[in-house]
Amino acid sequence: MTIDTDPTFRQATRDDLPELIRLFADDSIGGHGDTTDPAALPLYESAFAAIEASPNDLLFVGVVGGEVVATAQVTFITSLTGRGTRRMAIEAVQTRADMRCKGIGARLINHCLDIARQRGIALVQLTSNAKRPDAHRFYERLGFEKSHAGFKLRLEPVRAST
Amino acid sequence: MTIDTDPTFRQATRDDLPELIRLFADDSIGGHGDTTDPAALPLYESAFAAIEASPNDLLFVGVVGGEVVATAQVTFITSLTGRGTRRMAIEAVQTRADMRCKGIGARLINHCLDIARQRGIALVQLTSNAKRPDAHRFYERLGFEKSHAGFKLRLEPVRAST
């Protein structure tokens, strides 16, 4: 694998939001309905504010030549199991279509793993859509074990009155 | 399915910890190395304190006849994808061995889903060990779709100096 780009990784800022939205809007497989329509911007702004305010979440961007070309969100979860295991869950991993196969995604995940090690995390976990066999091989090459099945249930949200 | 018990669900308190540890220690498939050895208690106490302090985590117990017979932890995660989706991740689901097949687990998950609906959550997710086909059918009966593969990576923790 040739790495002909040199990404740097840092936490996302509010100014990265338009480029982040474009990354997600370009993802056809995930089918999350993301859009660069300005009418949706307040929803993304609100989500960004929630992530920024959460003590247990970090949103990373990978930058090449001043442009955001990759992203991943990590969530720290402490659970009782495993004598009180501290986990890192990785979500919303994306690399810009024209920047794939350059090792940027692997560096991004390794950046997350470095953060995990620094924080004494024992277990890193993520799920990947069954429609992405390439992604599954990618995670296995990075040392992940496909030991679990990932289940999702979409709810029709009913806003609470409180 | 006969429901011959009538569980109630509430958030766990510190006093539930010994019964919770026993639930996890009895889980042979998960292989998380849980133990009722008193020497490990401080680890569980520390984890419980972290969960209690987290604004994004809730730890539930199911109680029958004054005894903790089931538990699940939920973590709320806001992500940018899906125009700012608010997710609930369910972790560490257990029902005491002698209380299985009584519908308690289904009620516990439905309790989590009720909380999700109250909070306007759009997506509920969990992973289940590939060695638990019964659990997979259980989640599918509850409406979950096995759309993803779940990857785990164990790290040797290195405590950060900062």
C-alpha cells in the first residue's frame, strides 16, 4: 500500500462542519439520508454541539492539504463487565471517496487506538454494515476480530413532554 | 411464552452492586473474567461511579421479589450521520440463569426502548456475541435487524502519564 498523502489528525471544530456533512452526504451505502441541503444545517449544528458538550465523545478529522478528508467519532463507555472495562466505541468512520486506498483510513483508526491506549482503554469496538465486506477486511487487517453480530432498530421518535 | 414473574425496572444503585457482579460472574460465554472475589470489588465500585457520573449512561436493573435478576446498560450517543442521529447503545445485558425464558429479558429490552422513545432516540443498537444464536433470535423477535458485523479489539492498557 502506497501512502502518498500525509494526513494530520485533530479534533473537529465547528468550522469543519460543512466538509464533514459533505463526507457523510457522499456515503451511498450507509443510507443515513445525509444531505448538504442548507435546510438541514441546524440539525447538524445541534448534533455537533451535543458531541462537543459530551465528556465521553471525541470527533476526529483527518486533514490533507488543509482539507478534511476523513473522520471518525469515538465514545468512551465504562461498563461493569470485565471487572469494570473501559471501552472505546468508534462510529461514523468516513474517508472522502477520492482519498481512499491511500492508507488514510488505517492511520485514522490507529489514531483512535493511540488515544485509547493513552486513556487506558481495554477494549475498542465498532460495527460495520454487512454490505461492506471491504471494510470488514480493513478492520481485520488492523487487528479487530469479527466476534459479534451488530443489531439495529429504528424507532419513530416521539418527543418526550419533559 | 409464559410470564410467571412480574419484574420491575429501575436505575441501579450502589447497593445493587454485589448482585450485579454475581450476574456477570455467572456468564460463561461472554468470557469477560468477572468474579465475586472481594479483591475485585474496588474495580467494580470505580466503574459504577463512572457510569453514575456519566450524563450519557443509564444502568438498569430488573427486580423480582426484591432480587436483582436482570440488568442492561444504555449509552446515548449523538452522531453527525443521519442529520444528527441520537442513538442508544445497549450493553451488558444479563438475566440470571434461573430466571431465563420467563420473558424478563424481553421486558428489560422493551423498558430500554421505552426510555429511547421518551428521549426521541431514532436508532437503538447493540452487538451480541456470535456464540449466542439464541440471543440473536431474541433480538430479531424484538424487531432488531442483524444488519452489521461487530468488531472488537482488546488492547494492553498503558496508563497515560497525564
